[in-house]
Amino acid sequence: MNKTYLNLFTLMLSLMIINSVYGQTTITISSNSTEGKDAIVKDVLPNNNFGSSTEFPISAWTFNGNPMITRGFIDFDFSQIPTGSTITLANLFLYNNSDALISDGEHSQLSGSNEMFVQRVIESWDEQLVSWSNQPEVSILNKVSVPASLKKNENYKIDVTSLVQNIIDNPLNSFGFSLELQTEQFFRSVVFASSNISDTTLHPKIEISYMNSTGVNDENILGDNISIFPNPTSDWITFKTPNTLKDLLVVIYNVNGQELLKQQIKDNETHIDISSFAKGIYFVDFIIDNKKEVRKIIKL
């Protein structure tokens, strides 16, 4: 086989590998009465369970004239996402329940902003047993700050990418999300439908895009012989290798498998400008002696 055909074959093979390794998958997971779970807890009724409620309010309101704080917990079946996957985007969708009793089914900011926090739950909980008095522990790592509502019956789309990545990376101590007002002061509320409402179009759902990197590093040709820093980075990335690694080819791709940069490394320390790259996750191929290893970099 002459050199031209060999190079063409190598390119075609590389493209096939890229498409299989870097192919992005997007799935939608819904929560309903049989799949997933959600529940609210109320401080004024600390031992009561509301796992079957059709309402999912996050609020500081009143109950029979008494002040009442309501928080929510929700979980989805994340098991269909392969272990080790990289989450490129995850959006949580919550829909207004205009028939809810609290604040007449409308988001309210009577006393101030109804901004929320969404956090990862790190303790197991049962939809039919959870209450204010036994509510599970949460982590503040990568907690999401949700802006105040713009409309009284607004539906929410919340970016929870970092939280879902934490869940995939820590499956043994991840049990969905908690939702609570940032300031639990009366009268503020966001009023959603739960998974128990009869209108299935209002059921909570999460849409997740991920890259399955299982098997990407099987070659492990470099081991600890290469350093990538800083990572994450906002402008420059540095690859440091020992002098024994010569003629190392570096190829950088985005999450869609599009090649953005290809460079031969001949020095033991190489600086590459990625300031023009959009924020996100990128993959680096290190190719030598017809073998390849893939690393991940993050552009801030």
C-alpha cells in the first residue's frame, strides 16, 4: 500500500473512531407515578408525608394562618447513563400547576424575590416516608442558583449540568435534587406540578446530553508521562512530556467530534492557545506509533 492510500486509510479509520467514541447521546427522563419520585416537606407539619401530592410548591406561605415553609425533593432514574460518561448538558424542566392551592397556583414575590437553590441530595430518601423531620442531607457543591420568576405561570428550564455530572460520578451517594427558596420569608413561592398530576404534559422531566467515554483510555500509552495544565483553563493549555516521547501527534476535538487543532509535538513542553475556543469540554488525542490515548480538557 503506497503512502497516499495509507494516509487516506488512517484518516478514514480515525474518523470512524471519532464518531464512535465522541458520539453524543441525548435522553429525556420523566418522573411519573411509577418512575422517578418527588415529594414536598412542610415545617408546620414536620412528621407528615406528602409524597402523593399533585402539587410541588417551593414556598414560604401560610397554613391555617400559621407560617409554613415548603421544600421539595425530586429524583430520576439515572442508571441508563453509562458510568464514566461526561455530561455535556442537563436541563431540569418543571411546569407550573395553575390549579395549586398555594398562592392560587401562581409564582409569588409579594415579600421579595422567589429565587431558588437546587442542590444534590446525598442521603437516601423514600417518597412515601420523607418528611420535614427526616429530610435527607444535601451537598452545597455546585449548587444551582435559579433566578426569580418572570411570569406568574412560568414554566422552568434549569441548567443542572454540573449536578448531574456529580450524580454520575458519585452514584452511591447521590439521590436526586433538593429545591428550596434562597430566602424563606413569607410570602414567596414557585408553584409546580408533581409527578402525580393527571396531566402528563406537566410531569417533571430532565433532558441530558452525554458522551460515553468508556474504553477511551484502554491503550494508556502515556500513563503518567504527560502533564496537562492548567486544566480547566481559559486561554492556554500546556502539554509536558519527557524527552523520550518524540513525534507525538496531538489532535483536539469538540464534543461533536469536529477536529479543531492538529499539531506535532517535538519539544518536551508545548503551549497551545485555545482562547478562541468556546467554553465547554474538549478531547485531546495523543497519537504515537499507531496507538492513541484520549484525555479531556475543560475550557472556562
